[in-house]
Amino acid sequence: MVADLNKVTQTWQEHDPQFEVQVAPSFGLTSVDEEMTVSTDDQVFWWLNKGTKSRAAWMTHNFKPKTRFMWLGSQQGEGGVLKDKNGHKVLTRSKKLPGIKARNWDEALMEKYRNTPSFSTGLFNSLVNFFLGILGKG
């Protein structure tokens, strides 16, 4: 799973999200499974995964994202955040710009591993904890 997330972020140049995996036993009434939580404290990763209602950064006219909806990978993008002549990001506080479209990588991971026999039911169900870890609530 971490390898899948590393594919998503492999083309990112301004920061390098790190993912942490925690495995713990999960005790049910009739069985013991393993529960896995994958987390990161990278805010940009969170914004891209869940999307935002609005954003403050202006993008260049040729902007093309490196990632897309439900795809556990990345590609070369174009453009990016518009910068002024001093290299500072151009932000707006007065106008709400369209938000970031959600990529839903958490759902893509659950879909990918849903029917994988090597993963126990407890492990699959614990993928829900993925973004609780991002929020620091896992």
C-alpha cells in the first residue's frame, strides 16, 4: 500500500510526503486479525485526496495536474501555482477560486485490495483508518 502511495507522489518536487504503516492485532468475537493503518501528516496530500471547496492560489494558464481521480500513480504535469517576479506564490484572499478536485486515493486503495486473498478482512476494513491517521485521529 505504501508503494502505491509512493507512486502517487513520485513526481512531486516541492515536498516529499512520508507514509507510516502501523500493524496491530484486532480481536473479534471469533478471530484475531491484523489491522493496518497507513498515515501521513502531509497537508497537500490530504487536500488532493479529499479535495477542497475553494483555494487561494492562482494557477498558470497551462496548468495540468500530475494526478487524477482514483488513479494510484502520477505523470508529468504542466504549470503550477502562479508566482510573481520575486518567486512568491500569487494568492487571493478576496476571491474564492474553484477548489481542488478530490483524487480519492483512499477509495482507490480499498478498491484495489478489496478482493486480494492475502489480505485479511480485518486488514481490508482497517484501510478506513487511512485518513484518520492523516488527521491525527488514528
